[in-house]
Amino acid sequence: MPADTLGQADVRGLDVDKLIKGFENEAFVFRNFLTVTPTAAREMRWFQNLNSNTLDSTDTTGITASQVRSAFGALPAIAEQSTTRMTSYAGHFALETPWFTYADLKDSDPDMLGLNIEGIRRGIANQIDFRILDVLSGTCLLSGSAAGTGWNDGTNGNPFLDLLSGSVEIRKLGYDISNVVAWLHPNQFKSALNYFVTTKGSSIPQFASGKVEDGVLTKIANVRIVVSNNCTSGQVLLVVPQRCATWKVFTPITAVTKEEPGMGTKIRAWEDGEVLFTDPNAAFLIKGV
């Protein structure tokens, strides 16, 4: 049976179950792991320092062991930081509802207007989620291939080693990895859980209490696991929360009502912003998962 929209017979004032069913909300969470700050302009100029934890000397060899200590009376080695100026532009993320006639708003049992308002709000959040993932995974400087042929490989696959190796590479560049998060597609979550339960099981000390709680994989190799349908299947992105990137808000989520007297109403909503990948070394992309 085809679904009905506002104005069609099956959603008018009948003796029906008024609770809207048949869907579940997806959590749009990527922005939660970014620093969120406002911006007064659509064009944003910012500076990126990829070498903040390493001092560059004027020669091409860097600070050598012999330069760590200076002789009394001698000039010290010269160390200089460098930055790269970047420019980003706020994007416009917008959706609107269809027209709802005044008659439909008066006698429709399900709250179709409220349902559609929630839908466009979540749709904008979904667009922003995709934008964040696209920028971070597309320009991530640190990456590596999964062991074996991926996490489905019961012989050579090793999710634990892949996550550990990724976080260690981030640590080598000076970032704190005590709170690293991995963004997984449900397919990779399934493969990882199967690996630990079926392939390894009790061979891991304190497996049941340390790795799995209530059947949900929560932490592997000191990496917190976040599962989202918006993740790209076949890859896993590790990030240092509130450090790797910033979401700049030019216009916060805004909604307006458009009314045509004697006709109906529609709702339009939008948000303007952009993600700045300020610390690309605070993320690691595992490919071929």
C-alpha cells in the first residue's frame, strides 16, 4: 500500500492510531566531536600549523642531537615555527516543507506539520554530518590500510591492531590519544564485533567486561566506538575530539513560516557554516576495512 501525504484520505480525521510509526531517528553526531564557534563573515581566513610539536631549524636537517645543548658563550640553534594561511567559505544548508493547506492543518489526525518540521531539521543536521565527514576523510593527512583484506578477513584481519596503529600514529605527532574516537559504518561495527566475539572471544583477558557491555562494542584499543549510517562503508576515521576540527557557524539553525491567507503554510529552515580541518594530524583514516 502506498504511503499517504497530507491531504490524502488516509490521514484525515478518522479513527486511526495518531502516533506516527514506521521510522527511527538516526543520530547525527559528528559535530558533537568538533569545537563549535561562531563566525561573523562567510569568508574565513585561518592559519594551519602542521608542525606545532616540532621545532624547525634554519638548516634542512632539523634540530640534531648536537644542537640540544649549547656551549657556554655560543649562539643557540635557531628554531622557527611556520604556518599556512587557509581560506574557507560558509556553506548554506537549507530545506523546506511542501505547502500545507489550512484545511489539512485543521483536520489531519497525525501531526504532519510537526513531523515535517522535525524532518527538515534533521535533514539539515544530516547534510552537515556529511559535510564534516567529507572534509575530514577527504583531506586527512594520516592514513593506512587495514590488515589483511579488511575486518571481514577472519584469518588476517585485525581491527584491534588497526585501531591501535591509527591512534599511535596520531600520538607520534604529539596529540593526546586518551579520548580518541573512531567513526564506524554499521557494516564495520558488525565485522569488529564478530572478530572479537567469534574469532578471539575469551582469549582476550577481561574481554566480557572490558570490551563488550550489554552486547554493544564500546571501546577497542582505548578507542571509543561511534556507529553512524553516515559513515562510509569500507573505511574508519579516528579523530581527537574537540581538537581535530572546528565547525564555524555563520547562521545558526533558523526557521521561518510562509503563509498564504486562505491557502496554506510552509516552513523553510537553514543553517550556514563550514568545517575547518585545523589539525589534520589529529585524525587517521583506515582504508580497506
